[in-house]
Amino acid sequence: MDPNSSGLDKKLTFLKQTADLMPSVVVVHQLEPFTPIYMSEKGLVQLGIKEEDLLEIGPDYHKQFFNNEDMTNFLDKMKELLAENNPEKTFSFFQQVKFKDRNKWVWHLSAVRIFHQAKDGRPTHTCTTAIPIGQMKHIPNKAERLLAESKFFHSNQEIFNSLGEREKEVLKQVALGKSSGKIAEELFISVETVRTHRKKIKQKLGIKNVYESIKFAYAFDLI
């Protein structure tokens, strides 16, 4: 618990008085170690646990109730938030939660902010709000695609970075459906040079068709 426990306790007391009136689930995490110390009643009911269970589960809470396939994106955003150390700042993200009465993951839109800081200004706790988005039928499908794209990005980032700038330009044009002749014309290079670049791109990325070129181009914001 934070050394300035009285200040933290006051915030928690105030939050508990209002959290169950909110449309979202509210969770407060201690950062070291990263573990929940409070969850509003709505969240406890959805997970099928009690407050004492939550505290007992501790750091394993995320492994037990969340799909952690895209934790890299979450952790990158969290590091940025904590480094900036501004309690007014937030970041949002999609996450999948396992409810007690559901066989499938339930997509949520969540937001995080710094909840408490030590006397030296160091952030010690965060507050997260989470709202299920299953009622908006098209959103979970888009979230699934975002998750797949994020996984593709992180697993292929190293080989994509092996491309030179000109190769990235050619990849972009290929993904846009342009022929070697058209690419040569737009980039002011010879058709043979374009073909050489395309061959090297295929070798480096392991792509076999235009669809895979488009997939890389989308994932790495070329188009």
C-alpha cells in the first residue's frame, strides 16, 4: 500500500460512494505489483467473485479474467501515461473480459488515468473504467480486426523494419494495385528497378500475393 495511505484511503472512500452509480465498471490498481485493490460491485457480479476473492487473486487477476493477447499495446500506452505523469491524461483501449455466465469473451472499451501519487509525485495507483460494447453489434467485429492487426504488427515489426525506404514506397504502390510500369513512372525509376524491389520485398516479408502486401501496408500505415 502507498506510504501516504491516508490520502489514498480518502480517495477510495469517495470513489466507493459513487462508483456503483456509474454506468461503467470501476477498478483501482496498485502499480507495484500491478494488482487490483478495488472493483465496483457491478464488476464483481459480472466476474462472479467477491471483493475478498479479488484481493486474494492479486496479480493473477488479469490472467484469470482477461484475454492478454494484446498486452503489448496496453503496456506501451501505460508506460507512456506513467512517464508523462499527468493525472489529467487518460488513454483508452479495447479489452476482452470473461464473465462468469459467458463462454465467449466480452469486448469492453476501457479508459485509464492516474488515481494516486506518492509525496514525491511518483504514480502509485491507476483507475480504470470499462463499458461492454456488445450491444453495438458492429463494434466487437471491428475490435476483433484491430486485435488481429495489432498482433500482426508486433509479430512482423522486425522484418518490416528490414525494408529500405524505397522498398516501403514500392510496397505501398503495390498494395494500391499499381503495376510495375505505373510505379516506375510515379517514383521516377526504371521498371526493372521496380521489379527488383518487388522481388526483395517478397523475400524479406515472405509474401506471396497482393493480399499479403495489402495486409502489411495496412498494418504499418502505408495506406
